[in-house]
Amino acid sequence: ESSQLAAEISSLEIDRIAQNVVKSHLETCQYTTEELKRLAWTLYSPEEIRALQSKSCEAMWQQCSLQISNAIQYVVEFAKRIDGFMELCQNDQIILLKAGCLEVLLIRMIRAFNPLNNTVLFEGKYGGVQMFKSLGCDDLISAIFELGRNLCRLQLSDEELALFTAAVLLSPDRPWLTESKKVQKLQDKIYVALQHEIQKKHSAEDKLSKMVSKLPLMKTICNLHLDKMEFFRLLHPETAMNFPPLYKEVFNS
Amino acid sequence: TERHKILHRLLQEGSPSDI
């Protein structure tokens, strides 16, 4: 069915879509590839890790919510630059961003994830899961690191990552969309462009299905994050009140 | 709109300061 769809969409349009999405991605990355290469082996020392671990649960939650809130702004900017997104009604723009921004961030995270030593960039240096011990969310953190390893194994190029994040953002099955058909059309074209990009590199035929097979784990992580946030809010209402406004807006149901 | 005023504002105008 997708091959019939591909025929309808001229390859000229596919290239135009790919270029727009890749350009939008590269322009809205928090870290350039060079920065990440330079930082890749800047690891937290054991003392710095212990300092992170000795932080209070509230302080660590506040710190992480701030990082997520900053990163969300780049995802909003990414979405705005994707052809067709701003033509959607604003209700749907908000729904797609609220439902999809964390999934986009989880995919973007692999650019700052080093599978060789299982570390991720956090506030300027790389560290392992133990950095986040004081959050009290070991299951969530280990799921995120597992996802990072799995996605890194696919060795996505910048182009593939850009198109995959755009396709995930433009998910027509998000609840309460008013024009899901319009979103479906956009996503279809982006998936065709992504398949085209994968084939261009002669990488494994089933690379796209491997990428799509990671979506359930991402959804589980997003739901787990919401559960942890709700639980934290019950225990520490004042701290949760002071979470960054954008973080609260996106994740408060 | 009230419930999502920051998202609305980000969608409307400027991008993050350092982009």
C-alpha cells in the first residue's frame, strides 16, 4: 500500500520533504554534532557522581524538569519548521506537541548517548545511570538507558533521525485530534521520505521496521514518566508547584 | 488557550533565545 502511495507522491516532493525536515532538525538541535563529539569523553568523576547522588530527591527532580523544559522548546521550534505543521489548527498543534515531545526527545537523546560506556550527556558531562539515583526512579532511568542502547544499535544518520522524529511527532492516532486525516497525510509522506533515505544508504531492508518497533518502549517510558511525576507531586506538592511552567503545561493532564 | 498559554506563545512567536 505504501508503494502505491509512493508512486502518487513524486520523488521530487519526497526530496523536498526530506530536505525541509532535515534542515528543520539540524537548525533546532540543542547540541551540534561537533559539540557532542568534543564532550563525548568528558565524564563525571566519581566525586561528582557522589555529589549528584547526595542531592535531595526534590532538587534532582527540579534539575531534571528544567533540562526537559529547555529541550522541549527546541522540539517546539523543530515542529514549527516542518512543512505543514503550522497549517494544522492550533488545537492539533498543541495535542501533537504535548503527546509527542517526550518521544522526540527520547530519540534525539541518542545523539548525546555513548553506547560504548553506557553514558549520557547531562549538564555538560557524560555519566551513567547512577547519576540519577536520587530521583528514586531507577526503573524509569534504566528503561531510558535501555532505549538509548537499542536505538544506538540502529546507527541512525542525522537524516534518518530527523525524519523519524518528525514522523513520530505527526502521529495521527493521538487522542482528540480534530484533523487526524491531515496529520496522517503528513506522516505518510515523511515515512515515504524516510524509507527513501534508508534505501539510499543501502542499509538493512528492515531498518524502518526496527525503528518503528521501538515505539512501544518509548510509549511505556512516557507513561512511566507521567506516573512518576504524579507520584512525586503527591509527595512533594510545593516542589512540583515550582517546576518550570512549560514542563507543567506539557505534562500536567 | 489559557491552559496552554506558553505553548501557544512559543508557537506564535520567537524561538528559544540561543537558536
